[in-house]
Amino acid sequence: MFGPFKPTNPAFSGLLWKIPWRMSAGQKYRQRKRLQAVDQVIATVEEGLKSKGLTCKALERLNAELPKESEMPSRDKYTTFHRRSPGYRIGLHKVAKWTKRSIRTNPKGF
């Protein structure tokens, strides 16, 4: 087929979106910055409540359950639990809307 409606490689073979199997250094850097930003917001809200002599159960629960970015192993920063993948882990960049979610906890043992 020649002309303006020539099929392109992705349209011809079916593969349109190519996601690399591992995160780039820039993606990892931005992920760390996002985690640090969330930690900073939690710390700021907690500090503001402390200055007024108030407490919040939701913040106490967050501090108890969620690890800080510096406390997380790199495996948890860049991958998450996925029950259908062979090693039960999947790269975080393959999760839908991974930049908008705070995925810090996984099932114990994974």
C-alpha cells in the first residue's frame, strides 16, 4: 500500500504503547521526590496541629502504618505487589496512574 494511508508499524502489528521493563533514573528520581513531598505534607500538618495542642487519629495512623521515604527499601519504592506476575512484584511505572497514587504498603512477605 502506497500513499497517504500507508499502515505504520504500530498500526500494522498492533503494538502501540511500549513500556520499558524498568524505570529510568529520571522516573526514579521523580518518584522519590513525590514520596518526600507526601512525607513533608504529613509532617507539616502534624506540626501545625501540635502547635495548637490538637491531635488527629488519621495522622497517627499514617505515621504508624506508612514508612517514610528514607525508611523504605528500594524494592518498595519502585515496585509493588502484583498477584498475577511471576515474582508477585511489578514495576511501579506499569501501574495505572502510578504518579497519582501513594503505594507504600505491600502484603507481608512480599
